[in-house]
Amino acid sequence: MEILPAIDLRDGKVVRLQRGEYALQTEYSDNPAAVAEAFVSAGAKWIHVVDLDAALTGRPTNTEALRAIRAAAGPAVRIEFGGGARNDELVGSILAMGADRVVVGSSALKDWAWFESLVARSENVGRVALGLDARNGMVATHGWTQTSGTSAVEIAQRVKGWPLGAIVYTDIARDGMLGGVNVAATAQIIAASGQGVVASGGVSGLADIIECRRIGCAGVIIGKAYYEGRIDLAEAILIGNAQ
């Protein structure tokens, strides 16, 4: 199971939000590259990067920070990038800037036919992830500012058998709150999709890593728990790698 420490970017700075609320922001660093270097030193093989500005506006904003993170991470570490991937051109540019996997959320729900064709292209096989962000089990879009009438489980069922890189499943109510991963809901997504599922939202300690491993997650995103000193990243990676 992969451990993906997170770098959420806003105005070029490393921040964390609470429940996706842009007004509830904590800034942790103005040097994303240095944060990436710390992740690599702890043994990370993946880094999860989110352009919060682009998630809200659809316009890539933190491109220089992404390039800096890519350079700092080095060739052995892979980058998963989300935020603003809303058309072919933007997905292509994100990959060209050094992302290994692009998370598509709002745009997939808005134009499902386009998303299906994007995933199926030979050059994109395994390089596109579906971002499923849910509030009370219902999918939220546009930087989590809008909640749809479609359940996350229903969307997960639609992608069974697709050549996705992963599903990144976030329980918005738990994100940035250090209250524990929604294990039951995450297990439902795993069962419904048959895809590798990366759990996000609520990680508070090593017990969450163990639980996610138990239910068969492909990965876990660690954010605030790391920045607040509640979890040792190197130890989490050892748990994820355990046989």
C-alpha cells in the first residue's frame, strides 16, 4: 500500500483546509520544494499535490510550484496531481510538467463521455485517476463548493474494469479534521469499483494506516496529521510496505 504525503498549494504556499473550506486555511510553508525534499528523505515514493486555486477556478495557478516539487522529488518519486484538470489540453500540460498521474474530479462528472475517452487513450492508461469527493456519500464538485445528486458508490460502479490509475476517495467532512478515515465508506468504494482506491481525508495516526491496509486500499494520503506532528511519515511508509 502506497503512502502519499500531500502538498496542497494555494498562492504558491503549502496549506491545509478544514473540510475543504477555503476560509479555514492553515499555512505550513512557503517552500513547496523543501517540503517535497522532506517527504523523499522519509522514504516517500509518491507525493500527492493539489492546486487548490485551480480546483476552484479551473485555471492552473501553481505551475511553478509543481515544477519545483518535481525537480526536488527526483526521478524515482512519482507525482499525483489534482486541481483544474478539466480538458485534454490541461491534462496534457499537467503531465508534461512532470506529473505521473492526474486526478480528474469535477470534469468527469460534468462530461462523462469525455472522461471515458480520456482514460481509454493508450497514452493515458494508468495515468488518470478519478477523484471522488463525497459529502454524506454524495459526490461534490468545483472545489467541493457544489454537491451533486449522485452517490459516490454509483460513480464507482461505473468505472469497474476501466484502465484507471486509481480512484482517490475523499470524505470531505473528515478532511483536515484529524478524526479518522471513513473506513466503511472507503471499503464500499473498493467493492463497488474493483479499482485501486487511495483513501483521503481524516488520517490522524498510524491506526488509520493499519485500517486502510486491512480493507485493501491501494494507498493513503497523509496531510494534516503529518504537518501537525501526529504521524511519523517514515513509520507510516514502513506499515504500508509491510507484507
